[in-house]
Amino acid sequence: MDLNNIFKKTPIRKLQNYESENKPEVPQGLLKKCNKCGKGIFTEEYKRNLYICPKCGGYLRMPAQKRIANLVEKGSYEEWDTGLQNTNPLRMKGYPDKVNMLKEKTGLDEAVVTGKGRIGDNEAVIMVMDGRFLTASMGYVVGEKITRAVERATKEKLPVIIFTCSGGARMQEGMTSLMQMAKTSAALKRHSEAGLLYISVLTDPTTGGVTASFATLGDIILAEPKALIGFAGPRVIEQTIHQKLPKGFQKSEFLLEHGFIDQIVERKDMKDVLCHILDLHKTPEARKAAKEEQKAASDDLATEQMTEAVVDHLDSLVDFAPEKPCKKVNLDRAKEKTAWERVVLSREIKRPVGEDYIRGLFDGFIEFHGDRYYGDDHAICGGIAYFHGKPVTVIAQMKGKNTQESVDRNFGMPMPEGYRKALRLMKQAEKFHRPIICFVDTPGAFCGMEAEERCQGEAIASNLYEMSALKTPILSILIGEGGSGGALAMAVADEVWILENSIYSILSPEGFASILWKDASLAQKAAKAMKLTSYDLYKAGFVETIIQEPESYTLETMLEICEDLDERIKRFLKDKKKMSGEELIEARYARFRKM
């Protein structure tokens, strides 16, 4: 049979009917179209994949209840404030019917689910917005549910986690919707003033009034990959300015680069990251209870039956071990090297840098990014870590270890946004009563047109101003170069320590010679005149102690330095723990007042 002849003689309409009649039927709901790549995907496959397209990796909307189930311990979630009645303040025709239809279709009573649950052994108030309900726009009920949950969290002294997903304010409710921005923000302000943690997790999309209120007020702001985040949506911006927006504009990655969020976290890692952050923010009472619970459990186990993991966990919870004597400053070593030789050693490329001290002295470090205003300066790294089982805020000026890293970190010369990031993390440390440990290593703050445009002087001045009155212990350690105000902006501390071959000066020797003698080649002479060595600084009272270095100081010989620093930091934290916030401020003021 010649099929080609049959098809040629058969009218097109009959062929189409033949194809439709004989086309295999696909069970309803088996397939869906990915709204990121447009390809067909099996519904069950993408659900098992945490609502992520298995073909393009695009993050699709995850129903609120599914997200909650993926986050909290089984059976621990208690939903709050269901059944609140929606309003129709503008008497919009068809609006109540649409809300009722969405209630039936989604099984939700509104665009947000609020309640309390456990992540690990941390109890928290967890709220999740659901884009299936009027694009999770914020009307009265959404604002009221969030406000009530935050108020209850404040009363019960619980952290708050909100997963945002919203098209913004709900047009159908007009000014009533707008007022929810102020109401939710005010509730979060009270929660913050009670010293409680708020984590905001931005998902795709988070726009409009939600972005301009509770979504961006978190102590810590996380985001899912490639999420659209912004105040005005891209279409509105393009129609307003009549310009095509760059690729990736307003995506999570764009916001991370521009300093607006702390981290991008993949959906599969979200529970672990949140659990780690909550662990780091346990109250002293909760930490003590965990220690007692662990001790009681250990008493029931024979030592030989303990797993290595249990032993490690117990070790991380115990109080600081008994102090070992620290090395005393040996001033006789001052004559062993010239000032210029110490300048050269402070700049040695093989010398350990900030990240090495973070790895060598702390556990569980989690880095946070950005100043929340302009950018994320890679010349300054900051976050939270454990020091002998207790949370501390760690901030380090960073030099690269090779050409590529050095360029990325601007050769350790911070921009204004770097200092603003550092200050943001310091104020966060004060709120949660965490000690601050700074590692200083910079030839100086970056001097360039961009830095001046973004007010470099004001950024440094603000750090000096605010650090002088932070009600939490501050320790600064000079590990390499300490150049001018760029170093001082991270060294307004209760104590300043310095490694033996580090320097701390008003300017680089080259710059000093250029200004004073109009000849940069006289840098060696300048180094001697400037009294910038650790021994000069110790005698003048600008630093409290000198950390003795091995003859060749590299990563290979760093262990001894870390052990020395470890003992000294333990002693420092123990001493400062006895002081109130006001006493710390007065002692810090007195330290600088006598200079």
C-alpha cells in the first residue's frame, strides 16, 4: 500500500481528525509545562525534585504546606490564625467570589500560612507565602496573619522565619493593603528590639510592597537561586524608563553582588542552613539547657560506647578549658630586625591571611554578604562561627593568595561598602550579645574615584563612631599590614593585638616619604622614623600584646600561632564576660582617651 498516495488524496481536515482520534490520551495531571524552559515535565518527577524542573533546573512554585513539610520535623508544625475573614474595602465586584474560588482550589484560607514548628531542635515561628493564591499579594488577611504571628513570636521569645513570594500589594484592597506594609514592619521592629532573630527567605517572585516591607527587614536575608526580587517589576521599569533591562537584572545573583542579601541557598540545603543559623542564635538559656540535656544523656552511656560524633558534640558544648600560660612579650627581640625588614615580612605573599585564621581558630563559620545598600566587598569577609562551642562574630580583611584572588579582593583595600558590611555585622553581634573578633590586614582603604563617590570617609568615620559604643566585647588582631584609617576602622576595640612582624601606621612608608620628603625611594628611612613595628606600638601603648612569630611564618608554621591565639582569645572572652555593656564602653573610651 502506498501511504504517500493515500495521504496526498486525503483532505487535510480528515487527516487532522484521524490524528486526533488515534492520538494516545495523556492522563490528566501526568504532565505539566515548566514555566522557565517551556518543556513538558512529569508532575510527580518535579514534585519529588522539590518542585525544581529536572530539565532546566528552574525553581517552580512550591506549595506552602509542601515547603513547611520539607523544613520542619515531622508532626511539629502547629498552624495559627486560620479562618480570618477577608475584607472588600473598595467593594470590588467579583473579588469575594475569586477569593472563595481560590480557597477551594488551593486548600488555603489565604496567601500565607503561619504557625510554629521545629527545625532540628530549634523551635521557630515559620510563615510561608503561596503564589497560587492571587500571586501571594498582600491584603488585610495576609498582613494580619503575619502581624499576629510576629507578635506571638515576640511574646514567646521565638525566632521568626518568613518565606516570601508575592506580586506585592493587593490592588483589590487599595489603601488597606498599603497599610499592611507599615503594620508588619512595626511588629518586626518590636520583635527586633526584644533581641530576637528574624530570617527572611526570598523566593521567586518577591516584589512590590512585600519587598518594601517585611521581606527585606531580616537580620539575615537568604534567597533561592535565580529568584526575581525587586520593588518595581521589570515590565514596569521598562515601560517607565523605556530601556531594555540587562540580563539577570533583579535576580538573586544580581542582588548578592549588589549587597542586598546575605546568601543564596539551594532548596535542598535550606533546612540545614536554617538549622545552623538557628543553632548559632540559641539564647544562653537554650544553650545551657542543651548542655544539661547532653550531659544527662552522656551519663547513661559507657565511655567506650560513645560514638566519635557524640564526643565531639560534648566537647563543643563544654566551657572553656583551663587556661595555659601565654607567652610574655620579649622586648629583646625588637633589635633582631630593622623596621623595613618587618615591613617586607608583613607583605610577604606566603604569609597567612584572614581566611587562614578563620579556618584555624573557629568552627562552623557561615559567611554573610553585603552592606544592604550598594555592594558586597570581597576585601572584607564576615560572618558567625563557634569558638569553643560559643558563637562569635568574625570579620577579616582579606588579601588574596594569588593574582586572581588578589584582584577579586582588591589587594585587601576595602571599599566603603566593605566597611558598611563590617559595621552591619558588628551591630548584629551587639543585638545578639556575640563577641566580635576582627583580623586587620590592609595597606589602607581604597582611594579611587568610586570610593569617593560612595563616601569612603563617611564609611570609615561611622565605624569609628559606632564601634566606640558597641555593648559587646571587641578584639582586633593585626595580622599583616595595618594601613591608616582603613585599618583603624576595624580596630576600635577593647584590646588590639599584633603579630610580631605586622605593622600599624598612619600611612605606608612609601606614602609617608612622598608626602614628607617628596621622595618615595626613602621608604626605608620612613619606616624607621614612623615607629610602625609591633615593638614600637607596644611601648607607645597602642597595642596590648605582641604575638611572637616563627622565623619563617607560613601556613606550614601557623599551628603554633593558632594555639597561642586560641589561649589568649579564651582568656580575653572570659575576662570581658564579667563586664556589663556599659563597663565595656567606658573601658574602651578610657583606652583611647589616654592616647
